[in-house]
Amino acid sequence: MNPPQGIAGLIAVGQRRRPFLTFHLWRQDDNGNRFLVETFADWREAESRRAHLARGGHKQTYWLTEQNPENAPSSPSDPHDS
């Protein structure tokens, strides 16, 4: 997976500062239930954790979503839409 588009980190916009992007790691179990596993500030760390969990041999799906804290909370979009 490649890093998501956009700028992660604090950037100044005039006198206003925008907060960090966060990356949510989601899990879908065998029954289709979706759970937020963990939230990361760094995409590479999030991707590393996703890859580690995906190697677990379980019939579960793991994926990442990008979240800008200024926007409404993210929902776990279908990992197969990508």
C-alpha cells in the first residue's frame, strides 16, 4: 500500500493551525462486524501494524482509513471498495 494523498502534520493557514491527520485501523470479523482496532498519527506505523495483524492467519480483514480531525468522524468504509 502507498501512503495516502494529503499532508499529515501541523500546517499553518494564516493564523490558524490545522491538526494532524490520523489513521484508523479497522477489523472486520467472520460475521461482518467492524471494529476500530487502533488510531495512529503515522501512516507507516499504521500500515506496519495492519500488515502484522493480517499475517495472523485468521479469516479477518484489516484496513486503514484516513481521518482529518476537523471533519466528521470516519466510518469504516468497505475494505473491498479500494
